[in-house]
Amino acid sequence: MGDEAFVHAAALVEPGAIIGAATRVWAFAHILPGAVIGRECNICDHVFIEGDVRVGDRVTIKPGVQLWLGVTLEDDVFVGPNATFTNDHFPRSRRRPPQFLRTLICQGASIGANATILPGLTIGRLAMVGAGAVVTADVPPGAIVVGNPARVVGRVPESD
């Protein structure tokens, strides 16, 4: 693939969003001003990315994912379909907090389909969050977590 980013004709990348070289943004994705997307990423159909979101290099975001203010995905992160991120512990209509909580997904971590990540957490390097897990606490590097609430059930072999 060349060095230029590909943005599907049916995607909406707002002026002020930064899209890295060789990144692909597919149909019906919407990226707001202030978002920064790294190189060689794959932003699939129906992904929404707010401003003040940082996405590293070689990240894959599958369909149906929304990344809200304050979410950072480091390099080589995988986010499965319909994974849910939150940034406010006490959301209320028309009541914006003074500051949204920051969520960090560290390098090489994987988030399974339909997992929910509560606000203000860190998912450690190379950690794996199982499909459907509800993450209510930080996940250590290399841990495999599943369930509701998510609990450690093992370690990723290449993380040791």
C-alpha cells in the first residue's frame, strides 16, 4: 500500500482530524476535529471517533466502536466489533463534567467483541480482554480477563 491514507467516499473525516499515512478509513466512519489517527491503521465501517482521541500506529478498530473524548489507543491495539468505551462515571443529559476521565489501552492490547471498558482505566501492554467482558478495574500487562466484572484468568504467553 502507498503512503497516502485511504478515506472511503462514504466516510466523514472532519477538517482538523489527523489521519496517518497508509491508514484506511472505511464507509460510514466519522472522525471529528482534533482526533489523531496514526499510520497503517484500519478504521472499519460505522466507527465514531471524537476529538481528543489518540490512536497509535497499526491499530485495528472493528465496526460499531465509538471512541469518546479522552480515549488513547497505543500502537498495535486491536478493538473488536461493538466494543464499548465510556468516559463519564455519572453521565447526565446536558451535564458535561469539567473533565472527562482518560482511558489508556496500552501497546499490543486486544479488546474483544462487545466488551465494555469503564472510564479512567488502563489496559496493560499485550493484555487481552475477552468478548463481552465488563472491565471495571485496571488490567495488568499481559493479563487475560473475562467476565462481568472482568477477572484475570490467565496470561498471554508472549507477554512474559
